[in-house]
Amino acid sequence: MQPAELHKEAGNALFSHEDYEGAIREYTKAIVQDASNPAYFTNRALCRLRLHKYEEALADCQKALELTSDNMKAHFYKAQALLALDRPNEALRSSKLAYELSLKQKSPSASSVAQTVLNAKKKRWEVMEHRRVEKEGQLLFEMKDVLRASYETKIKQAEEDPDATEQEKIETREFLEYEYSEKISQLEHTFERSDEKYRKREVPDYLVDPISFNIFYDPVVSKSGQSFERSVILEHLKNHKFDPFTREYLTDRDLRPNLSLKAACEQFLDENGWAVDY
């Protein structure tokens, strides 16, 4: 066995005992011996992910992808690092690439990769939601300023009315104060009702995989017309060559992409990022 492989095996042993720092040292020695093997970089990247060293993990993934652009693990770990670094748009691109590769390579990690895609979608939605709340908050603040300015102008005009008695001025002031208070209350109530968190949150049944009960990411349809999440049904078919519902004979060749359902799920997730955790 080559020296680099010996260091990799030593790193694997340390990793299995959760000694990630020790494993990193061994994988680094392997890289010094042979920097052309992408597995050494992805192994080290995984250790760095476990230690929350996301920038370093990202660098390892980039190096692995320079060596092999279709490296599923590198794309997958890169997506996880990017998510941790609050870069959801890039994470979504990387996780989608990882998912496509996981299917081509029939990787057992396909379902985990699909979940990372959904997590990236959720994170992207959260970023957009935060911006929306900030924007609406600023708009609410500005509209309150407009109401306040209008109220103060009316009060000043009432106070300066030469034809009004003191009692009439008091009554006008009380009416304007009440009117201003009611308008502020109505404005705040309108913004509250428009906020997403006040809406009833439900995922329609047809968007949910009947095996995992998670929202679909990559739905396929069987001969019986039943839709399943691709990675979930493929995992089922490894051990059972039948449709889970009809019990009819079924293989991966009998599955077809459900493009209309996929489009419906994507639209729903774009508008309801919280649904990832449904």
C-alpha cells in the first residue's frame, strides 16, 4: 500500500472514533504524499464540517472539484459548508448538482442530499422573508410618520383658528387625537394580517410523499399512478421489488418523473419556505 493510502486508512480509523483533528492530520499527510486524489480532500472536508470549520471545508471541496468536477461528495459537502456560511443560493446550486450525481451513481446518500436541497430552499426563503419583514417594517414606519405629520398639521390649524372658541378647540383636539389613534391602530392591524406568520400553515396532501411524509423534491410516478419521492422509493426497491401500495411488481425502470407535481412543489416552497420542516 502506498504511503498516502496508509495515512488515509489511519485517518479513517480516527474518524470512526470521532477524533476529527487526528483524522485531519492524517488526511493532510496523505495529501502531501499525493495531492491528485480528490478523496483525501473530501475526507478532510467532512472532518472540518464536523468541527464547524466551514471555510476550510469549502476550500477542500473546491480543490476536490478541480480534480474531478463530477465528485458527488465534494458538491454535497460544499453545499453543507455554504449553508452554514449563510450562502443559500450557492448552496442550492451545489446541492442540486450533488443530487443529480447521487442518482446517476446510485448513491445511498441520495435522500440526505435531497434533504440538503430542501434545507437550502428553506434558508433562501428565510433570507427573503427577513428582507420582506425589514422592508415592510420600514414602510410601516414611514406611513406612521405621514399620519403623524398630518395629525400635527391639523392640530396646529385648529389651535390657530381665530373663529373657534376654547371649548371648540378642546373638542377638535380630542377628535383629532382619537382619529389619529384609530388610523395608527388600523394601519398596524393591516400589516399584521398581511404577515405570513398570521396565516394558517398547511401543506396540501398531494405535495407530500406517502412513505417519508416529507414534501416532495424530486417526485416520480409508478405504473399505478402513485407518486413517490425518487430517493425514497429507490431505497425501498433495493430490498422490495413491488409497489408499496398496490404490491404489484415494480422496478426503477417503471418510474417516470412527475414534472407537473415537481413544478407545483417548487412553486409552493418558493412561497412557503417553512414547509421544508413540515
